[in-house]
Amino acid sequence: MQHNVLILDFGSQYTQLIARRVRELNIFCEILPYNQIPEDLSSFKAVILSGSPFSVRSEDALHPDLSNIKGKLPLLAVCYGAQYLAHFNGGEVAPSDTREYGRANLAFIKQDEVFFQNIPANSQVWMSHSDTIKSLPVNGVKLASTKDVENAAYRIEGEDTYAIQFHPEVYHSTDGAQLLKNFLVHIAHVNQDFTPNAFVEETVADLQDKLKNDKVVLGLSGGVDSTVAAVLLHKAIGQNLYCIFVNNGLLRKNEFENVLAQYHGMGLNVKGVDASERFLSELAGIDDPETKRKIIGRVFIDVFDDESKLLEDVTWLAQGTIYPDVIESISVKGPSATIKSHHNVGGLPDYMKLKIVEPLRMLFKDEVRRVGATLGIDPELLGRHPFPGPGLSIRILGDITPEKVSILQEVDAIFINGLKEHGLYDQVWQAGAILLPVNSVGVMGDERTYEKVVALRAVQSTDGMTADWVHLPYDFLMEISNKIINRVKGVNRVVYDISSKPPATIEWE
């Protein structure tokens, strides 16, 4: 894979957004922690430094080794990166008189600079910092100011090094995409050739070269990621791909049967394995969410190990891991702090003799869907909401029992089917129900009840990195609530989650 752009992460909440904006320019990029810079940078045409919650003035300031980058590759330093270049290269960074956070306007722009080409005066930008650059580094040339920030942008004379105090990656910076294009396309001369067709062609060729005549086993879930991974692999190696769909006992209502039927006629070699009792017995009495995820990941691998041994000469395990899974599973001294572990990220245990292949590892969810469309996959399948690998286990808060699973399956089915019947399903990125570990007093008929509470969750998002709750119609919520309470024994109260990500996550565990 031609990397093109390297984004060094200093722990900013916006680092993933930088990658999204770069990808939207049809430019491939990769995020790495600031202290894991590759020795060989020959595949990169430009580097971007992210912001950070740290201060360059503090004792624990993050110090990247930029000796092979600055002055040698086009470099764009954002926020912390801009302050870092100033502070350690002859400039001065000091605390701001007031915290500079929110919208601002570029009161001064050096208009003859390619960096600000097609960006109007007074362009709105987004600030988020408590330190400010008082004086520029050696050979620094001021390019832009705001009312309160004298050195909002600068470049280094004699280098393709640019630095900005604001965040072009957030939507509040109205010309942020243009600025990134100016830097990447017009200054760094990066090709805009990262398209779904190009990805399919390159990935299929890479898979054929990597796998040759080896056999591969893949876990299908019925979701977008594993399906696209399967079709890509099938395109590359044909019948050497063996697909397995595991029932972990934590799927949606009737999903095991429906998923197997869904793949009928797609030309994939699929086997269904019902391991629900195995998963549920391992999860009995466990209420810690991280422990539940790890148990499911371990049993998932155990089941695959057992099944792969029934196949002759299988040497690879394929997974539908995507880039947000990878990003959220990285943690290095603060940057990219782990939110939660992902059951399908990382290496395999020593006892398992399969090597791992992840054809979608560098794609965001919306990119996976575009690749799927290029491969001719059914739009209805590509439009299916994401569903967590650990299934309903992380939507049952507390310990897991067959009874709780049954209750949540019924609630979830009413909610999801209702969204489809009312034409709301395609307006939602992800939806589901959560079974809360509390009981609530209610009245049914003339009798007092003390039963379960469920929360409904529906969000809008592009790739799952950020999400907003969906304003579902009150009449719809009323109808679904009534159906759930009347039809699902054991539930007497329904609530609706109106939290966004951040600060919340999409799932509750």
C-alpha cells in the first residue's frame, strides 16, 4: 500500500478527523503514534503533526524525533505540532492570557502564499489551545493572524514546513478542507488516487501475492465489514476461502438463520457453527465489560481453532478488522488512549497455528461501504447498521443469562423492525437496545410490577469515531415503547439515550 501521508498522533481528540479529511481528498494516509516513526519513510510524501492535550512547556512534553522529516519531507504541524516547532527551534510559547477555544476568524492572511490559495480573508477557523506562540522559530514567516492570535499560521523559510495554531480538520474551520488540499496537493504534490476501484485492484493483487495457493478461513458475521472482506478474498483466491459463521448466542433474533440464508447464492463457501452454549457458559457470572469482551475474543478464537483443524491445510485466519478498531486499540503514553479493546484486533495466541490477514484494516466504515459497492454487493446488505463483534453481551449491562439475552433480542427486534417499517432505518447509522441492570416500579392492570428497564439508542455518524444521537419522532418512540412494554415480558420501562460521542461512546460497554 502506498501510504502517501503519515499522520503522527500526539493524543489529540481530533487526530482521526485529520485522517478522515485527508481520505476525503482521495489521498491515502496512516496514523502512527508520535514515538513510532518508521525508519524508512520512502513511501510517504508528506507528514502531518496532530494536536495534543499536552503542553510543549511541561516536563512531560512529547518529543518526536523529526530528524528524518523536518526539512526533508513536506510537513504540516497542527496546534501542538506548531507550538512544538516554535518552542524547540528558537521561538517562544507561553500561556495564553485567556484560553483560546472555539470559533475565530483569520483577520490577516498572506494572500500570495499557495498555502492559503482560494481561502478568503476573514475565513472562520477553530481554535483549541491554552498556550500560544509568542515568537516564531528561526526562519519563521508569519502567514496568518486572528484578532487574539498573532501567529495563527507560519512557514519555515527554505523548507516545505507549515504550521497552524487552529484545527483545519473540524467542520467549524470552514475552509479547512481547502487548506489541507493546498498543502497536500499543491505543495507536497501528493496524488489523489485513493479510490474504491484502486483499492480493490491493489488489494486483490496484494492478497494474491501474499496468499498464493494457501487456504484461508474467515469468520462471517452478516455485517458489512466481514462481508466485504469475504468478497475481496474470494475475488483474490476463489474457493481457497472457507467462511464460518459462528452463533455465539448473543446475536439478534433469528440472525443465525437469516445470515446463513443471506449468503446463499453469493458463491461463498459458508459453514454455520452453533457455539452459543459454549459462549454463554464461559460468560456466566461475568459482569465486567472488558472481561466480557476478552472472553468472547478468546472463545471466538478457540472455536475457529477447532473448526480450522477440521479443514485440511488452512494456514490463514481472515478478519474484518477496520481502521477505527485499530486506532481505538492503540495506547502509547497518553496519545490514542484505549477506549476499549476490540475482539478482532491484534495477534493470535501461540497455540493457534494460523497466520492473520486483514484486508480492510486501513479503511474507515464509509470507505468499506464504497468498496463493497464497487464489488457489486447488495446495497441492502451494505446499508446494514454496524453491530458489535461481542454482540448483545455489551448491551446487557451486568452479568449475562439466557433469559436476559432472550428479553433483549425481543426488544431489539421490535425497535429495528419499527425503524424499517417507518422508513427511518436508512436515516440512522447504528441503532440498538440496551438492557439496564436495574428494575423499575410499574403498574400493569391493577397489579404493581418490578421489572427491567431498556434504553433505546440511535446515532448518526460517518465512521463511528464521532456520533450524534438521532432525533427520532416522538410518535415513533411512543409506539415502539408501547409495543416493547406490551409484548416483552419482564420489561416495564423504556428510555431513549440522547448522548453524543464524545463524551459518551456509541455502545454502553
